[in-house]
Amino acid sequence: MSYRFDGKVAIVTGAGHGLGRSHALELARRGAKVVVNDLGGNIDGTGGSSEAARSVVEEIKAMGGQAIANGGSVADPQGAQSMVDDAMNAWGRIDVLINNAGILRDKSFKNVTMEDFRLVVDVHLMGTVLVTKAAWPIMNEQEYGRIVVTTSASGLWGNFGQTNYSAAKLGIVGFMNTLAKEGGKKNIKCNAIAPIAGTRMTEGLMPKQMLDQLKPELVTPGVVYLCTDEAPNGFILQAGGGRFFRAQMLENQGATIKEPTVESVAEQWEKVGDMAKARGH
């Protein structure tokens, strides 16, 4: 089966480089009209230029596709709304939203400033919320939508020096879990991607040999599948280097204690923590 997006409109945030660029190009190759959003800033969120987004638009046009550039900030309500307005003014609908934009301001919790903490949460978590909120009424009216949010292994499992990033990325999973429930009856499906890829955000964290094996193009097929008609709903997909695998929250059988005390909980602690028969929701 060949998956096509002819007649469909996609918004991809943070699409001037790396993963977002790869997602936008693949959707365009398969017939989608694409709003290429990128603030054009540095990985810490400073600066701004529309050159990166325009460059990707030119790539899409060169292959015969349709695309427009948008330089709005996902963390700004007006910037988020501008992406939706651009899509509607150009093509009259929005079928796919890939929330990919992000920044890094890594420091240990002892050293991180609240300014850096808030900014990372604003871009990753609130940026995802704002763009999705702007697109949601349109998808509800259409009774169709495919939303992909971008989480991270750091959010799922934690990572030293990334309390701000990890908190935002796990918050996105909670957001996705509820959107999947609320949107399902309107054929709006929401899933998460936890990518492992060599990008501007990871080039200082991995050796070159590893980066070369983790090209963004090796993640994009999984992301684009999550945008198809037959996409799952509420799925956390991890992807990197050609490997695709699922992450899931689990709960076990636990222990029932009729009159719990600290001591009785401690006595049952092995049973409380036993994940042998754990299950997901």
C-alpha cells in the first residue's frame, strides 16, 4: 500500500531544520500542502529569521509540491494562530498537525534559572497546546484530524541536566493522552513521537559516527504513518536509526491493605512494586 496525502493540508512546526524539515518534505512528497513553520532562532530560542522556513518551502516547490512559510512563535498565541490562519487562507482546511518545535536550555536543577525553566516549558508544552488549540475547532468541524506531538526519552525516563525539558516533554504525553480520548469521537487522532535523531539539538551530545546513524529521515516514516487515515490513537512511538518501538505507561496489581499503616505498607512493599502482571490502559 502506498500512503498519499493528496488534498490534505499539514502544519509542521519547527520545520526549518532537522526532524521538522524531514517531516515536511516527506508529507509534501506524498501530496500534502504544507505550512512550514519555523521561528528561525538558535537552539536556545534566541534570535529569529524566516530564511530556514523559506528554504524548505523552496525545496518543496522544486519537487512540484505546494507550501507556504510561517515565522510565528509557537509560544505566542498570535504566532500559533497565524499558522492556522495561513493554512485556512491558502487552502481552507487543516488535516495534519505535527508539533515539532523546541529549544534547549540544559542545566542541572541546582543551576537552572526559572527563566530558562519557564521558557523551555513555554516552547515545548505550551507551544504544543497553543497551536493545537488553534487548530482543534477546525478539525472538530471537519470531523477529521491527525495530530502528532513530540515527546522525548528524557521526558519518559528522565535525563541529567534536563529538568525543564523533561517536565515539558512528559507534560506533552499527558496532554496527548487526554486529547486522544476527547478527539476520538470526531475522528481526530493524537499520538506522540519520541525521536532519537542527529539534529542541531543533539549534535553536541553525541559523537559524529552516532549522529550519522541517527538521521532524521529514519524517524520520519513513523511520524508520517501517525498522520495517515489508519493511524492509532494515543500511541507513544519511539524511533531512531530505523528502529520503531512503543513506550507505554503501566500499572500493576499492587496490594490491598484493609487498615493501612506505614508499617503494613512497608511489609507489602515487594508486592506493591511487583510489575510481573502489569498492564497498560
